[in-house]
Amino acid sequence: MWQELIKKANELIRKDEDSSQELLESVESARKYWLSTKAYFDNVTDPDLIDHAIYAMTAAERRYVYLLRAARDKGLKLPVSQF
């Protein structure tokens, strides 16, 4: 009986660690994408593409901020480069 409870607890801990690692990877991926959209905005010159660049950069920034908050709410520590 106790062994089953311990086994289930360990499985839950592993699942939580996996989801935490997945969240950290998503945060890093979102940060890189946000930085790439900023670079795209800085380099675009066509007036039609400027609107697209602004939209893409804003969406990427919002996703990044959302994931940062989710990681903070989960109590995860992010490397300094994340800010």
C-alpha cells in the first residue's frame, strides 16, 4: 500500500518536473522568437511590411510575457538572460 502511494507520488513529481522543463523551454523559445521579430522590425523598410512586423513583434512579446508570468506563478527560477 505505501509502496503504491510512494510510486504514485514519484510519478507526479516526475510529471511536474517534465512540465516545468517544458515551460522553461517554451519561455526560451518565445524569447528567441520575440528577439527575431524585433530584428525583423528594425530591418524592414517596405511600408506594408512595417505593419506586419509590428503585429508579429507585439504578438511575440505578449506570448513571451505570458509564459514568463506562468513560469513565475509556478515558482520557477529563470536565468538572468530571460529578462
